[in-house]
Amino acid sequence: EADIYQTPRYLVIGTGKKITLECSQTMGHDKMYWYQQDPGMELHLIHYSYGVNSTEKGDLSSESTVSRIRTEHFPLTLESARPSHTSQYLCASSESGGLQHFGDGTRLSIL
Amino acid sequence: QKEVEQNSGPLSVPEGAIASLNCTYSDRGSQSFFWYRQYSGKSPELIMFIYSNGDKEDGRFTAQLNKASQYVSLLIRDSQPSDSATYLCAVREDNQGGKLIFGQGTELSVKP
């Protein structure tokens, strides 16, 4: 069982607020990922990191940003939330060449 | 653009039957293949993975690779209602070191 944690699990917040979604893993994995998934729809990779101080944009354009200052921590930030950002955000991690495991996700709703 | 394709379903099978889920991929050089199960409202859970060197069986689950035709299958024997979920196929972009390309998922419904 992978030890990857996301907080908060649910967030309902108003338009224009700055939001940070937290993702942490305790396995020392180099690689971490953020996906966005709307209900009943496919997963879209929005950001990934292959190590500290390394971040890349994924296949789906996103207004969010990420940082990787510590191996275990990969937060995602929305500077000014909009209703179009309403979605589920899933974090995952893997060791080099290894299997990718997901956290429980954050359900974000922007009013 | 490398692609992974799945029939979105729903695939409906009776309890006790074999459920067969398929996935095609576009990159002939792909070597690592993964099956995730995702219950409604939950995050994906890794259930099977295979590499290009052969098929794999784990309990009621069997993953099979057909490299010539570029598809990978997941067979679920003795299907149970608890198997009802969306099954995501993923292929690793080995030249990228870890990124997975996911299909859109197949919804499986096992009827009692």
C-alpha cells in the first residue's frame, strides 16, 4: 500500500481565492504527478516532477502551478480560483522506473 | 501523440462470468502496461502490470499482451458485483522515465 497523502479531501471555496492543494509521500519517491479528473471522465496529467527543483507541465494545460522544494512534498496552487477549476485533483508518485500509486484525491468546488 | 484507446462501455456481464477488457496502444516501442481499477468517486488503484516479456496472472485477474496487434487485455474470472468499476489501461512512456498515458477507461458492470 502506497503512503501518499492529499489534503484537503474536499474543498468548497469562493471565486478569486488562492488555493493550495497538498500532496505528500513518505516513500522517498523521485517522481510525483498531478492529474485532473472530472466525474466520469478520463484522467489528464497536468504537472509532474522527476525530483527536487524539477517541474514540468503535463498534457493538459492548467492555470495551476506546482513546486518541488522537498522530495516528499508536491503542492499545487491556484492563484485565483474560478468555477472552471471545479474538478477532482489526484496526486501520484513512483520511484524511478517503478509503479505509480495515487492518493485519495481532493474534490475541489469553486462557487 | 502517443495514444491509448479503450471502449468506454459499459460492459455488462453476469456474476460468475469472465469479463474481458481490452486496450490498444499506438507506440510499438511500449514495454510496460498497467491496469488500474477506479470505483466511482475514488482514486485509481493499481491491480495489474505486465512488461513486454509475457502475460501475468494474479488470482482472478490475468493480463495478456499482444505485441503484434498492439493491444493488452485484462481478464477477470468469476466476476463479482464488487468488480463493478471503471478499469483504466495505462502505458508507460519509457523514454520519459515514468509518465503514464491513460486510456479513457472501460466501465464494467457485474450483474448479480
